Amino acid sequence: MNRIPVESANIKSIGHDPALNVMEVEFQNGSLYAYANVGPESYRKIMSHSSIGSAFYYHVRANPTRHPFVQIK
């Protein structure tokens, strides 16, 4: 999955697969996670927000039941 570099203190890059509704998040420390059930609308909201880290937490990370994740790297 192609990830786009972002301006964030904690997040280095984000990618999204709309066919699978999976979002990959690479953190500044080099770890990489895949989050499930992230639709295109949530991805757009995160990427267009003035604080990508806050938007990611609000829309995805705060709800691990809805958006289960696995560490890839």
C-alpha cells in the first residue's frame, strides 16, 4: 500500500485501501500498523484535518473494537 507522508509529531505517513477499508499508519518511531474498517470518508476527514494525529485518534484509534489493528512492523 502506498502511504503519503504527513505533518504530524507522531505519525510519519498514512495509506488507505478503499477496496478493503484498511488504513496503514507509520509512526515516527518506525512502527507500522494496519487498522480495519476505515472507510474512505474517515480517511478523508483524517487527511484534511489541521491536526492529523488528533483526527486519527478521534476517528480510529479511540475505538479499537470498531477498528481492530495489527502491527506490521
